[in-house]
Amino acid sequence: MLNKTKVVVTIGPATMEKEQIKRLMVGGMDVARLNMSHANYNFCKDVIEKIQELNEELHLSIATMIDLMGPEVRTGKFANGEAYFRKGDKIRIYMDDITGDSTKFSVNYSGLIKDVSYNNIIKVKDGMMSFLVIDKKDDCIICEVLTDGTIENNQTVSVEGIKLNLPKMNNKDETDIIFAHKMNVDFLALSYVCTQEDVLAVSDILIGLKNDHIGIISKIETEEGVNNLDEIIRVSDGIMVARGDLGVDIPIERIPGVQKKIIEKCHKAGIVSIVATELLSSMEKTVRPTRAEVSDVANAVLDGADAVMLSNETTVGKYPIETLGMMEKIINSAEKDIDYLEFIKNKESNTMDITSMISHSVVECASKLNCCAIIAPTMSGYTARKMSNCRPSCPVIAVSPNESTVKSLQLHFAVNPVLINDLKDFDKIIEVSKKVTFELISTQPGDRIIITGGYPFKAVKSTNFMKIEEL
């Protein structure tokens, strides 16, 4: 059975080898994410080329996502890659690049010393480590360690209750966008999006590059981003609930409510929602998740998220393949408990144009007739996206001769995009639809599929037919 909720898998040292990537692709990965806060161009190029080769070899169309570093502060390097800090000790945070140890470390933002004041609390490692500012020198901040713990290279840094004067777009992000364009990446994830202007700045760069393919996923990681959610949604292709940094900027007890609100608003707006961070974090070190983590993943699915994301679990974790397998099992189980008809009912008021009306009808019929699949021949992917937004109870198999369209659909709930040869006539569409269904889904005689699209194919701009076929 094809799962409907998509899985974004972050590729790192634990999964960079071709055989590991292949196992992830076969095991259910829909989108491969590369985090530019940690990865360099050589690493990214190598991984993207491996995915391209495997897509061809396995007849898949796994998409790629570049996650921009964004305007963030991070720690420098430590002598042994990490250092332990003991509660009550006095340490120094330097603005210039130095090699850190248990008494000191540096940050990549020289303006931090101007932004902070006495008694401010500096948080590191997604808020797990805290330091109280007790003095400032010309080149460093003197702090008292408030919590015991270990800090590694390149950890996030923030200041409680303070908005740092960081630039909205740095040179690295601009260079990374150009790199993503050259590598034909499918999605860009924008870090620390606070207003629609943050998104539009990236859109302008893509327009300048004449790139209308890359989808923009805005990461909500600050309270300002939450407050401006509606305007950010209007200019984004999707929203990621980035719970790690969000849980530093707002009280962690608010995250479940904010997550539900974001998923609901994305669903109403018809854009993708992704839930990220610590979904199965215990599987970094153990082969079995906690019951709370299983509930966390299941609740994201039940709330109607389009996708869930694995981060450290698959970049540095001991059991990346097993983690993905567990994620797929949880998704499959949770999807059986979704009230699909309730989702369909909630979309009724938004179905105004012809394509929306037919898409809604197709999804409703598929649910009530217990169809095993919806087949949607498409050039642009528009119809498939509309049906995805109605939350169909069966897979939507979007067949298209356009590779860019196929990859752009990889984040959409229930949509299983398939790259095919050009479709020229209606009979060919029916023939290919049945063939693809038999290849992807276990069917029984008498099972029904619904075929929908625009006819004549390529000659019309809207969906105008629905045909029910018995296998």
C-alpha cells in the first residue's frame, strides 16, 4: 500500500553512500534534504548526482531540497569537535574565529557583542545550553554557565527575548540559491522566515535566474513568523514547522497548538505543510522509538500534514534505514484512522473553478466508491494538487511526461507522481492508467479506479472529465 503522507529525509554522513541512499529511496523517502548549515557544495553535488543516477536506475523521481542556512548565529569549531561546559563556570564567547574548548568558543556573528546586554541569557544547541551574560570586553562576552552539557561545532545560538540585528539575506544564501538552480534542485527551504518580504527576496532571485520550477518552503522558527503566518503562506509553496528553533523562540508548551494551527492554515490555503524536528530522535541511538514519538508522528498525520521530516535521525544516527522503516509503519497505521470524508467536507466551500469542482467530486466519489486509485494525467500538476488538498482516501497517481512536474508533486499528500512517455490520445491515457495502477498497487478483479484530467490532453487548461473504470 502506498502511504499518502510524504517523508523528507535529510542526507548526512550516515547516509551519504550510494547504497544507503538507494535503500532510503526504495524504503519510502520522497524528498532528499541537504542542510547548507552543515553541508558543502562537493558533498551536495555528490549526493544529488547519486540520486539522479538512482532515479534513472530504479525508475523513480525522488526530489531534492536545499535547506538554506538563513540569518542565524552558530558556534565555531572546537578542538575535538566538541567541548563540555560545567554549570557555574565562567566562559568567554569570542566574536573572532578561535578554536573552542571548555572555557571558550566563538560565534559567526560579530554583532552579537553589541546586541546583548548584562543579564541576557544566550542559548545554544536549540536552547539545551544556557549562558548568563555577566560582562563584556572589547572582543568577547563573559558568561556564567547555567546548564551542564556538551556543545559541538556549528551549533545554533540565540538570545532569549532579543531580536538580533542579522541581515535578512546573506551572501552565502544567495550563492547557495544559485548552486541549487545549477543543480536543478526541486525545493528551497528558507530558514527563519519572519515576513513575506523574506520569501519575496528569494522569489526575486529565482525570477532573475528564470527558474520557475523550484518550490519555496518557508520555515517557521520564530514568534514573528507565527504572527505573520497568513502573509507568509500567501507567497510560499509550503510551510515547514521547524520545531527545534521555534521551541527556543517561543515556550515549548505552545508548539503543539502552533503546529496544528499551521497545518490547518496551510490546508485551507492549499499549500504543503511539513512537520520537522525530533519526530523519532531517540532512534539516533536506539533501534526503537518511544511511545511518545510514535504518538507525535501519528498526530501530525491525523492533523493532515502533507509530510514529516527526519533530520539527525538520518544524518548522524546509528539506524537511519530502520528509522525510515519505522516512520513508514507509523504513517501507514495512522492513515487508516483519518476521517477522509470530514476533510473532503471541509473543502466544499473553496471549490469554485471547474478544476476544483471536478477534483472535489473525484475525491468524494473515490472515497464513497472505495476506489483503489485516482489516475490524473497532467502537464502542470495543478489537478493533482487540487485533489491532494481534498485529502483523498486512496493514492492519486499523477502521470506526466514532464519530469519537473513529477518532482514538484513529491511533497503533496497522497500524490504518487510517475514519469511516463508522451500521452497523445484518450485511449492511450486509459491504457497507461491501468498499467501504472497494476504496477504500483495490489489490485483485485472488480476494483475501481477513477481517471480524471483535461481532454484533449495538452489542448485544454482545465480538468473537464472523470471516468470510472473497473479492473
